[in-house]
Amino acid sequence: DAKTTQPTSMDCAEGRAANLPCNHSTISGNEYVYWYRQIHSQGPQYIIHGLKNNETNEMASLIITEDRKSSTLILPHATLRDTAVYYCIVRSRGTSGTYKYIFGTGTRLKVLA
Amino acid sequence: GAGVSQSPRYKVAKRGQDVALRCDPISGHVSLFWYQQALGQGPEFLTYFQNEAQLDKSGLPSDRFFAERPEGSVSTLKIQRTQQEDSAVYLCASSLSVTDNEQFFGPGTRLTVL
């Protein structure tokens, strides 16, 4: 199963872009990269996902390198409510056909006023 | 609309007791997942249901852990003879279909074993 590596913590000034890196050097060709975030005492919340191409939605942008060994989540204008733990996840297909999430330890993002 | 709900939100058990944790997924969601999240760690996969069928239980840490979803909706995770190392947050997630891209997570049940 592919695993991800993320910095333990990052700070970002309110209103600035937050760029969260992730390494997934053992990812397979058909495995997707997902990003979730977890605000204290809540369950993880979906942000965005991608396979090869860069993706953008109303929450964030996802930049995936051409070799797919790393990616960056971009929050374009961070607010205090974006303070959370951000998980970069590889969605792996198990032997039973299950699509499983393999979480790492995540990046604790603190947005500063 | 209603999201995934879990009960109880907090559970304290004495070592050796049995516990049952409940998950109410979003109505109509086919897939249901259980995760275990230790303090300061990311969630770890425990088991997966497609409707009432438990297709993957590779993450269950021991035979003291048992999960069921008899009617393909509500699920229960049961832990027998709880140990201190079972202390964690247990998260439930559901998704609309097998290949659906987004899992919706509940708030979790925090289990503390004394």
C-alpha cells in the first residue's frame, strides 16, 4: 500500500495562500490522491482528489507532479476556520475490491490572525 | 441534511467490559467504513461493508473486535473484553456507492478504557 509523508505542522497568515506538500513516492498508476481535513473533535471532511491532472474546486486546488510522486494542496486565501489537521491520502484498492483510505499522520495547519 | 451520526459520543469502560458502538450512515449509502484513530495519529481502517456484506475486515486488530450491518443501514462495532490499548476514537464513514469518491465521516465515539 502506498504511504504518504507530510510535514508535521505549518503556520500560515490569514488571507495568504496555504501550500501543503505531500510525498507519495510509492503510489501506483491507478491510485488516487485525496485530501481531507479534520477540525478538532470532528470527523474528517473531504476537500479534493485527483489522479494525474491538477484539480480545483470551491475549497482548494490540488497540484500533482508529472511523475505523481508528490502533490500540493493549495488553500488560496486561508481563514482562521481553516485551522485543522490536513491529511494527504492514497486511495488503495484492496484484494476484496474495497477502496480503502490509508491515512498518514497529517499536517497540523495553524492560520494566524 | 442529516449526516453520519454515531452514538455514544463518549464511552468509558472498565478493562474487560464489552462495548457496542453505533453508526447511522447517510440514508441510501451503500458503503460503510469503520476507522480507529489513536491520539495524535491519523485514522486507521478497520472494516468495510457493502450493504449488509462485510467485504473487508483486514484492519480489525484482534478477534475481540466484531462489526455487523445486518440490514444494510445501521452498523455496530462491538469490542469484547476491552483493553487499555483499545482507547481511541472510533470513526464511521459512509459513501453513496462502491466507487464513490467522497466518504462522509461521523463525529466519532471516543472510547476510554480504564
